[in-house]
Amino acid sequence: KRLAILASGSGSNAEKIMEQFQKSTKGKVVLIASNKSEAFVLERAKKFDVPTFTFSKKEMEAGVLLKKLQEEQIDWVILAGFLLKIPDELIRAFPERMVNIHPALLPNYGGKGMYGMHVHEAVKANGDQQTGITIHLVNEHYDEGKIIFQAATPVSKEDSPETIAQKVHALEHRYFPEVIESLL
Ligand code: GRF
């Protein structure tokens, strides 16, 4: 199976996924696409000899990204820290074949604007005893697609949003690659 990863930032998840599929017979990461031409994820792609593609929000909404994914005969689209809302036309082109990771236990802390440190600040502010990750299929309703996998980690009152973020990132790196492979 041919996988494309969409990312807007650092790409630590993308790196773990590329590592996983270097030694997998079930799939191959054949494209890293980003809406940010200076995103560090593009550097990580170069290290793994994975071709990259950058696009603007406008181009994505005009269908340029969809065209590229079809040209590359992509089977699965993986969102790993991708911060734009995917156009419905693109979602419809990959029914049950687009996967996202969210740094919280959906349905808690879902929706627009809940990304990066905002989620961990909210978990802290609400005094939650746990947080975690949610890996889900993407549908036309933001952060509401079918949940594939969740993992939790305890949160104590000594935790800061930064230490919560570290715990969540560790869960992401531990589980996202394997969960993707289990879907193929
Ligand atoms: C992760 O926290 C992920 O849950 C969220 O964006 C972040 C991406 O981090 N969607 P990275 O770019 O993979 O390091």
C-alpha cells in the first residue's frame, strides 16, 4: 500500500511512521506533503529519501493536493500534525482511508483550535486525572470520525502542560506507526 503523510510542523510522528515502514512489507511511505514550505517535517523526509510536496491552503482548496495524491496512486492518507481542515472533496476521495491523530481522548477536547499546547493547557486547567491520544478515521465532521485506537496516561497536579505534552507525544510515537500498519 502507498502512504502519504500530511504534516504542518516538526513531523516527529511522521519520522516514526517512516521508520516503521522502512521495515514493513504492508506499506510504503511514498510522499510527505506540507502546507508549510519551511516545516521541519520536510527535512525529515529528505533523511528517509521520501519525496516531498508543498502546497498552499488555496491550492489545497482548489484540488491541487487531491490531484497530486491521485497521480501518486496513494492508498492511505495519514494526518500527522496537519493543521488545516481537509476539504470534503478530499475526504470523499479517501473514504475510510484517511487517518488522524489527536493529542487527547476524544470526544473530549476535540474541534477546531484544540491543537498543540491548547489541548494540554485545557486538560491541566480542568484538573483531569488522565489524558491520551486518539487515532481516528477522518470524515467530514472535524475530529468525529470512527475511533480506531486510544491510549491514556495519568495526569497529576504536579504536571504542567509541557510535561503533559511530553507524555502524550511519547504515546503518539509508541502507537501511531503500529496502529497505521494494523489498518493496511
Ligand atoms: C501531535 O501532537 C499530534 O497529536 C498533533 O500535532 C502534533 C504533531 O507533532 N496532531 P509532530 O509534528 O508529529 O511532532
